[in-house]
Amino acid sequence: MADKKISALTASSTPLAGTEVLPIVQSGATVKVSVANLTAGRAISATEVALSTGNLVIGTAGKGIDFSASTHAAGMTSELLADYEEGNWSVTVTSQAGTITTATTTNCSYTIIGNTVFISGTVTIVAAGTGDGDLYLSLPAAAANNNWGGGGRETAATGKGLAINGAAGKLLIRFYDQSSVIVTNYAVTFSASYKI
């Protein structure tokens, strides 16, 4: 093959597959390297990165966006945003005493940002059975501790007040009036956040 100037070569098709090879000089010898391996495992320094298509993919668990170059408040423990997730979860509903025959959940969704989980939804007691006292709802991700809380409202006509907080690794819905508050067609809409 006759030598050609770079300007005379046919343009490559894009986007590159990563399997294309280039000649480089390594330890005094001319060798080939694939496009994919040019920067594999190496830090890349750039003034700005703009993605015109696709996503910025974090390829290793526990890694993320590092904000350590910014000024931080006293007591800071981390400046790494290493997680984001959103979705729905299958909620298990139990009672403090007895057994609830049937409970349904509606719009139970969660969002995880860093080490904080935000949850919301509605639980309805379709058939109370022998269930009584507090309600317990399973969580989409394990809580770091039980020192957290949220807000809610009951949608039945009883007018019972309620409090929401963590207990035994679950979401606890505690009614201020504890006398037979779990009744058929009783519904509670909740929202809360906690640390993982």
C-alpha cells in the first residue's frame, strides 16, 4: 500500500466502535493499540464535559461525582454523590397486634439521592381482621437507624391523629388514639425520608 497523507485518507464512520487500532510508540517499539484502550483505566482531565447523546455512566459501585473542590461546612463527612435511584416497592403491611387480613398499597414510590431515601404512598386496610395498634410498613432500602420521621394523614372519617417515624427497621404509623384504630377501609397517606 502506498503511503498517503492523513488528509488523503478516507474518513472513518462514526461513532467509533472502540476496536479500531492506531500505531503508537511504546518503550521504543511501534505497537498497535485499540481506541478503547487509549484511556482505559486512566484519569482524564478536561475543562468541561458536554454530552450530546447518551448518559454519564458510573461504572464502579461506590463511585460518583466528587464535590470536594468546593468549600464545605464544618462537620462535613462526605462530598461524594454516589447513588441515585427511583422506583416503586412492594410494601409489606403488618400490625402491632393481631393480623391484618388484607391491605393494599397505592403509589408507593421511593427516590434515593446519595444516602437519603424519600418515600411516599397510601396504605388501605381492606379487611382489618384481628389487626390493631400501630401499623408497620416495610422499606425499599434498609435504614441506618430509627431516628427519622415523616408526615401523613388518615383518610378515614375517624379523625384520628397519627405520627410517622422509624422503628425496628420499618416505617411506623402510630395513632394517637390506640383503641381499635385499625378498621376496614381505613387509609393512610404518608411521606417520609431516612438515611441509609
